[in-house]
Amino acid sequence: MRILVRRTGGFGGIERHAEVDTSGRDDAREWQALADGAMADGRGTPPVGVPDGFSYQITVDGKTVYCADPRLTEEQRRLISRVLKEGA
């Protein structure tokens, strides 16, 4: 499974993105569960965020959803943080 997170917005307006490929990883099931939860609550179009807040695009195996601060679910927050930290 390929997970891509793209973050835009914020005070500086700097875009950041990272990708994780879970194929062959020991923790692939954990990633799958986290991705399923994050995708279930995502939107099909970018939501209106708040000034200087971050907006996110999450793509899992070609399917994309959108979310924005401050209305992230716990699963979205965890997935985004983990991908941006561990991804390339």
C-alpha cells in the first residue's frame, strides 16, 4: 500500500509531502487500519480551513481525500504525523 500525504498552508505557506510504501513491512496491518480510519472520514473536495491552518491531501493507493485543521479526526492526525515523520 502506498500512502502519500501533502500538507499545504500554515503561517509560512510552505508545502510539505511524504510517502510511505507499506509493502513488506512488519507493521503493514497497523498502517492499513490507520489509513482506513483516516480515509473514511476524509472529504472528496478540499474543505475550508482556518487562517494559517494546514490543509491535507491524503492519497492511499490512488484514492484521495482531503481534510484540514482544526477538524482532523484522531486517525487522520496520527496517519499524517506518522507519514510526515517516517516517509520519504
